[in-house]
Amino acid sequence: MKAHLLYPAADFDFTAELPADHADLIQDLELGTLLTAMAGGDKFRRDVSTRVLLTSVADEAVIRYRQQILADCIANPDVIRQMYDIAVGALRDKRGVWGFFSSRNPSTILSGAVNQLDVLVARLRQLRRLADEHAGSVRSAGLTALFSSLQRDLDDEYFETIAGHLRQLRFRDGVPISAQLDRDNSGIKYVLRSGSTRRGWKERVGIEPRSVYSFTLHPRDEAGAQALADLTARGINLVANAAARSADHVTSYFTMLQAELGFYVSCLSLHDELTARGVPVTFPVPGGNPPADNPPAGNPPAGPELTCADLRDTSLALRIDRVVGNDADADGRPLVVITGASSGGKSTFLRSVGVAQLMLQAGMFVTARAFRSGLCRQVFTHFIREEDASMVSGRLDEELTRMSRIADHLGPDCMMLFNESFAATNEQEGSEIGRQVVRALLQAGIRVCFVTHQFDFADSFRRERPDHTLFLRAPRQPDGQRTFRLEVAEPLPTSFGQDIYDRIGGWLGEGEQAPTG
């Protein structure tokens, strides 16, 4: 049996390495808050959620497959949580059974395997009962197939058969073995036989002839006891190994079921918290698979897709009660440049795009009224870093080194998010560095979102690529207040830094000017 809840015909590889930039991605997009809400204090669920979220799926069919399962989970949360608890309980029960894996004794291996199968089969019965009770309440292909397999493969005949085998494998009436003597009187062709070795009462009282001949060992005959143990081990060795493999097989099923259901239970926890806070959630629309590495001639790939309505930063929405959403339409525009007032919501919007893209490609819902985006092979971030006393070089050197490291992993149809990058030098130099980097990325077929205060950088793309760039600006009210709702507008040569300066109690001496960045 297979769970197949994350891929239609394959298991999720929970042992695969995370993307090379996963630490930066978690830090820059503040994913820790999101993962904490998903995990609910469970380290296992946090690890599972991290792996699924950061392993972007670039297949529209797989994403829709997961979305449909998650929709079923939201409609039947108690059933999904019960299934998860059964899987967790099965593995816990199995660990509580006396282990046999370090033993070389076939009798010990067989006894341990039978005991483990006993507790695992009891949990399979619970899964079967759940499937019988709730098979009609699910609609997704994934859960329908899972419930059907539980009903088909775990029918009453299966449980009766396996119960009989487990009773027989305990060999309470002794171990029936046949063997032959070789020319040197050594034993050969040991075969474990089915059936009972128990004699009837008539035979035991001598009314019927003997069917079994026996002998009794002296209590101190250690050599004889060892010889009998060796004979038993030869007879049951194959069946002991088979029983151990069966226990491993059922264990692996529950292990994968726990992991894959763990992701959906984590999504349920996140969904509960977001809806309790009144945050809008919706299933995003995947904009199609990335084009093939070598698309056929005459079929150029369509332009990038990205539209959203009331898109919110999920991690921020989990921390504060009132979060402003934003709308944007960047379809056909591979570059989005975000400028405007300081502390006006630019970085928040950038994070909301990155988090929504990851949630979309994990098969999850997003925090928005509507969200549609083309699929990308991987999301990368390059955010400004605070000064670090441990740095051995300047901040600009650190930014360029980090960009070089990212470039080693970038490829066509990736998404690159910049936040105040290359601002650690003067505007002219920083703008030129940014221009060259962004031009190279666009030429390589990489989608770019760039938050910047550098007017020279932003305005150059307004002049060069006005039809292929979406310009968003964080507005400033006449009284200096921020609305945190970005608007489509060309960049301005100021970010109204004086507002922040005044807010923190700044004071200008005679002849001094407030900062404008």
C-alpha cells in the first residue's frame, strides 16, 4: 500500500537536501513565524512543513492534486487528524515493543516481528474503520484513492488471514521442522512445516499408536540444548526474516502516512489560526508549468504571470491583527520595481509575494482574495543585511559575495527578490551594479521583484523597459501618514526619509538638510 498524498504516483522524498539558499529564504521571508504556526509545537511537523514548503513543485497537475486534498482536509478536519493520530500511535506502539533488530537469533527476530505486527495490524484496523465511515465524504483523487485502497487491501479476509498467520508464528505447540540426513549423518534440507505438533489424548494414554517420537534432555545438558536451538533456528530462519520484512513494510507505510498527513494537519493548524484572525485565504491559481529547457521552435514561452488581490504577508498577519493587503497585475512583465515612502509597506509586499509563491508551489492556500502566478523552478532572495561585527569585509562586498553565491544556483524560470540590495555605496555606483545584475537576470529568463530607494536605478528601467516593468510605489499622505497600500506609479526622486527622521525626534541644525533616502 502507498499513501501518495503529495504526488499522484510517488512518495515525497523527505530525506532530500533542502535548497542551497534555504537559510536565507527562511530569514528574509520570515518563514519562522509561518512554520511555527503550522507545527503547533511539534518538531516533526515543523520539519515536514519546512521540507514541503521549500521544495518548490513546478508541476501544475501536482499542485492541483495537493490543493484538492487540502480542500478535503479543510472540509473534514477531524477525520484527517484522526488518521494522523493513528499513524503516530502505530509508530509509538511499535517502538514500545521489545526490539529485535540487533539480535542475530532467528527465534528472537521472529518473536519481535510478530509482536510488532500485532500492534501495527491493530492500527490498520482503525484506519480501515475510518475509511468505511468517511469514504463518501471526500472528493479529491488522493484521499479517494487512499480510502479505496484501505477498504480493498484491508478487507475482512485480510485481517482473518494475517491473524491466523500470527497465531501460527508463535509456535505455542512447538516448531514443526522436517529434515534429512546427509551421508555423514549431518542434517540437510530443513523445512518448516505447517500444522500442530500436539498429540491427541488417545495417543497420550496409549490407545492410539504414536505419531510423534520424542526424547527428553537432561536439565544440565547444555550442549544438547544448544543443538536443539540450532535446529530450531535453521528451521525458522526464513520465516523470521520474512516476518521482519513484513513488519518493516507496514512500519514504512505508517512512517510515510505520518509524514504526508503531517503536512496537511500543519496546513489545518495554519488555516484555523488565520481564519480565527479574520485573514482572507484562498487557493491560488497556478499559471502553468515553466517551459521546457529546450522549447520547440515556433512555440515561444508565454510571458510571466503574476496577479493578486488583497495579498497579505502571511507571517505578519500571524503576528499583528490588522494587515493591509495589496493588489497588483504584473502579467507579461518580468520585472517589478517597488519604490516610494520609507516604512510604506514595500518590503512587506515583497515578502508577501515570495511567501505566496512558495505556498502556491507547495499546494497550499495563500493569504489573499485572489492570487495567480506562473510557476518557477525556485525562489531566491537577496535582502539587505544589518551590519555584522563579525564581517571581515564591508557590507557591499558581503552583498556581492552573496549575489555571486546565488548566481551559482540561478537558472531560467526562477524568481529573484531583491530588498534594498546594493545600497551600501553611493547611489550612482549602487544603481549601476543593480542595473547590470537585473539586466543579466532578465536576459536569462528570471523574474525579478526589486525594492529600492535608488531613483537612478528605478528611473533607468522606466526609460529602458516601460512596457515590461511594473512600477509600484508606496504613497505618502499629505500629513506624512502611510497607507501601506501600494499603487501603480512611477518612481520619485525621494523616499520621504525626513518623516522617519522627524518621527524619531530628529533635529536639524542651521544649514543642515534632512535625509531624502
